[in-house]
Amino acid sequence: MSAVSASFSIDRDSHIARIRISRPERRNMIDIATGRLICDFLDQVDDDDDITAVLLSGEGPDLSAGWDVADVWSMYIDAPGGAVKKVPSQRARLIAVADNWWGPRGLYSRLLHCRKVTILEAQGDCLETGLFFALCCDLTIAAENARFGCPRWHTLGADGDLSLLIAAVGLKRAKDLMYTAVPWTASQALDYGLVDWLVPADELTAKAVEIAKMCASIMRDGIVSEKYALFASLEKMGVGLSFAAATIVASSLSNIHFQPAEFNFLAEVKRAGEASAVAASRARLDQISTGKD
Amino acid sequence: MIDVDVSEGCALISTADFAPLTRHDGAFARALAAAVIDLSDDDDVKVIVLRASGPDFAPADQGTFPRDLRGTVTAWGQDFSASDAIYQALCFSKKVTITEVAGVCSGAGSALVLASDLTISSEDAQFASPFMCMPESNFVLASLTIRLNRAKAWAVRGRPIGAHEAMACGLVSRVVSRAGLASATQAAAEYAAAMPLDGIVMSKMMLQAVLDAHGVGREFDMANLYATSQRAAGVTAEEE
């Protein structure tokens, strides 16, 4: 991890905390260390009665292009039971996926259950982790160049929460994202209900700050009361169950068995690197679109 | 009555149209469910497409339930709402399911659309409410798909939804010209079939857990109750 993978600040005058992901050279992909830093800061923010809103954004043109597959293997190896054998055990994979992403201490659960109003500045690529930031935050302001999706699902299978996605955009649209791998434009995301405001890219931060200040003016008892009512509704919607299912599926799909004729994305990552694997996968889908062999 | 063709991971189930389901034709429903279940269990299949060879996916039909229903509601439930009946077989299939809809899509046609993963629609398609005379229609699926208030309006008013409106409210996945319908469906099927089989199956298993949490399965279980109620209402109406 670079020394400044994310920056954190608190503006006491406006009662707003800021999280800014700072890995533009990696399109703000979230590695394990950055995820933990964000969780630690949210712990601090939740315990600070002076803060009422949290702004989450990314440095550079993209919000986040996903989780950083470069350190996925070490995530499994470092989990309890992960280094016992040459290949990480299934229990290590489960623990790693839960602790870092979907479990009660994971990034998404932590963001979803923040007691402050959480506001997202979405721009450029909001893929996978970027998409789930939009689903876990209370409000999303998107730049016109933002796009939302989860292309990796097409190479492995859908391995993230579905309940929030279905609740936000509807069942059939969620399935469309699962099986066709085509990201949504910011305009589509607004139409579908994933995004709350759409603004030109150069007005994104100003609009986000405006909304954050408006939220920060709401009385604190009201905010926390509403957030706990939301948490109760999320439980009733089965979001906890869906996160648990995502943990199981994500860890299982890390061990996926490919059929002989299938594109083995994981082997391609190992053989030629992540960028090459994604490009090969994309070229294969383009062939289907254009009908070329 | 029902033809099945499998090619390169994509299975095509075709029939003249799906109106027999609206008429509560038990034999047709059993044959269609059997085809979906067989393909769902076939490791060479990743995608299942439902297509009508006639001009309409499900032509308008009066729907014989409940007035003309003969026999017990339990027997009816085995054909139309049970876990191995057509709608649950389609909804909880472990493969990607696609409905290709042209023209009139009444009653059972819309119920099939709700139960399938993706729907490719022609521009002239009209989606009638499945809730008027079909107790097996799943309102939870409708509210998850087009959202609660639209689903309520569809159920209460029964107004057919045009293809573009259906696209705008999330009921269909693509709208194309009638001439381009088959090729658009083929492209969607091939796209989905490019996914790894294990990934498709595990995704569908996770989806089923989420649908169960929302009460989709329980809503199918309630169909017999709704059918009993509708039959009683039908008998009362006949006596009046």
C-alpha cells in the first residue's frame, strides 16, 4: 500500500468528515489496507458527536474501479488458516471475504451501518466497489461521466450483495447487471434510482458539499433516529442474509472450476496479469456482440 | 406442442404461444415445467429461452379461472403454483432464463416475464396485468421488479403496459424492433452463456436466497389460498 492511499479530515465548523480515496494510479481500486483505514475512520466518526455527515470521494477521474485483485491472494494467505497449505483453505477465504468486505467488520457493512449521513461523490468508473459505495451510502451525487457496473461478475459470477441492488434499481435491472456485464451510464443510474443528483463533473464537489451542509444542519437526534430506523428496515429486507450469502459465494467463486471451453479468468490473471485478463475477457464479449469468430 | 433445441449452452423452448397457461391447461403447464426443469438440470445448458413461434407471446384469453375450474384447488396448485410447477421452476432455475416477447402478452405471459431473469421485447409488445384472473401470479416479484406502487396500479387497474413504458419501469430488459427480436435474444443468450457455469449456478443460488428473504416463495405458497378465494367469489357471482 502506498503511504497515502486515502486521506481523512474533519471540518468542525461544518460538522462534516471527509474520506478521499487517493490511489489514482490504480483507478482508486480498494486494497485491503485502504479498506481498513476507511473502517477505522468510520469508527472514529461514529464516536464523534460533533460530526453529522460523511463525504466519500476519490482522487482523480474515477471514484473506484473495484477491489484491487493484486492483493486478493495475500488477503486469503493472511487470514487465519490461510497459510497452512500451498493453496489457501476455504475457511481462510470465507474469513477474509467476511472480515474485509461483507461481514459485520467489513467495509460495506461498516459504511452501510454508519450512524452519520453518508454522501458519495461518484465520477468516472464506479465499478464493483464503486457501485457498492453508491448502494451503501445514503445519498449519491454523480458526475455526468460516471458509470456504474460490475464487469468482473461476467468473468466469474455475481459474488456481491444483491438485496441492496434489487431494492435500489429493481429486480430485472439487477439481473441485467448480473448477466450482461454492461455498465450503466450516470443518466441511466439516475433514472433507475441508484443516483440522487446528476451534475456536470466540474460541479460535483460543490454540489456534494452543499448537500452535506444541508444534511449537517439536521438535528443530530433526528439523524441518528432515522439511521436506526433504516437499520431495522435493512434487517427486515434481509440485507444481513444477503451479505452472508455474498460472503459464501465470493469465497466459493475464488475457487471456481471452469468448464473446458470457458474463459478461465483466474488463470489468465495469473498467466498474463489483471489488465491483460480483463482485456481478453472484453475482446471475447465484443466478438459475441459483433458476431465475429 | 413444445419444442426444445439446445445449441452451445443455449436452450430454446418454443411453442405456438403461451395462452394455454392463461387457460389453465394442466397438460401444457406440466409439459412446460418438465422442459424447464430438465434443462435446469442439464450441465450443457447455461441459458434457457422461452419463445412463441406465433405472432403473439400470449394472445388475449378470457382466463377460465375460477369460474370454469373443475376439480380441486390442490390439483390445480400442483400444476400451476407448486415448487415444481412452471412459474417456480422458471423463477428458481439455476440457469439464466430469458423470455422473448412479441405482440400481446396477456395473463400467463406477464407471469412468465416476471419469473424470468431477462426479457427481450419487441416494440409492439403489450404487457397485460397477470393479476386479474391468475391466482398464481406473484405480486412480490412484481413489486420487486416494477416497484410497489406501479405493481399495485397494474394489479388494480389491469391496464396493459406498452413495451417502452415496460422498459422505463424495469419490466423488460431490452426493446427492439420485431424484425430484430430473435437476433437480440440470441445475442443476450450468448452473452450470458459466456459466463462460467459455476458462476451462473452460484449467482442463481444467491439470488434465490434473496428472493426467499423477500417472500417470493411464500407468495407462491399463497396461490392456493388466493385460488380458493377467487373460486368462492366466482361461484357467488354465478349464483347472483
